[in-house]
Amino acid sequence: MNEIVCNLKEIKSKDNINLLTFEKDNNLIQVLILQMNVGLKLGDKAVLYIKPTKIFLSKEKYLFDNVLPVNILDIRKGEIVSLIKAKFIDSVFEVVMLNEYINFEKKAFMLFKASDISIRKKID
């Protein structure tokens, strides 16, 4: 869970900062990393990972580093926070959010910063 397989489309590097742009079904995902230690090159597939506490969900589409359309599968409300399952294409994500910010039902947008996503592994 919280993993997505994407193709590397673009690499921009400057002063040990690398911005990698991945693509999944015409949706772009940007990843900001300091060191390129995974040996990726253009066209490679990789598994990306996002922590459940680093994802935001909204019914509105905002200008943000990464914005992906998702379908809400399940919302389990607790006293303070909720555990939400959201599906993007073939990947399911768990999201932990404060109850007061849940403003959606079936469809939403998943938002996360480029620096909050990591590269789990390269797929050969």
C-alpha cells in the first residue's frame, strides 16, 4: 500500500538537487531528492512510496507539487483522525487526516509535496 509504479520521464539536476518527473497514465509525479543513488535513467520504471501522514485529500483541485485524482474506497472515522483508503488507477493509498478536514465523499484529489515521496526501488 502507498506505492505506485511509474516511468521516469525527466531528470533535472542542479547543485546536488534532483527533480525527477515520473509518469503514470498521463499523470505526472514529481520527486525531489538530494542524491541520485538509485541508478535511474530516462524510461526506467520505479516504485514510489508516500507515507500516509504526508498525503492530503481535497474535493478541490489545488495548485500543488503533485495532484492526482482518486476514488475514495473507505473512510474509518476515529475520535480525532480518520483512516482513508483512496485509489489512483491501480494503486491504493492509506491516508491519515484530521476529521475536520474531510470534505469529500466518493472522489477527491490526492496532494503531496515532491520532497515527501521516496523512491523505493528500480524495477528491472
